[in-house]
Amino acid sequence: MDAASAVLDADQKDSRIFAKRKIPGRIDGVVAVAMSIDASELQLAEVSDHDGFFNNPIMLGAWL
């Protein structure tokens, strides 16, 4: 049902964004899947610095 309500649109900077086709429709699931696919393609650096984590607990890893 989420996929039936989602359409690709372009914003002012020509970036692709999801938009709703119908007002009562929901697109949360489609957006979550797209974000997880994008995140899975990122590579995390091999970090074994536990002191860095304890000094800055918000940091979960280093992005390359």
C-alpha cells in the first residue's frame, strides 16, 4: 500500500524525492526501504578505538 501511494518527484535542486500520490496514503515504508538501501552501500571504517567511543558516545563509527 505504501508503494502504491509513492511517486518520485524532483525538488528545486533536481534531487529525487518521494511524494504522495494521494492525501490519505502513506509513504513511510518506501522511504525507510530507500534509506536502508542507501545506508547499506556506505562503508564503515575499521575502528577499534574504544576510548574514542567513550569520549564521544554519539559517534557510532567513522564514515568513509
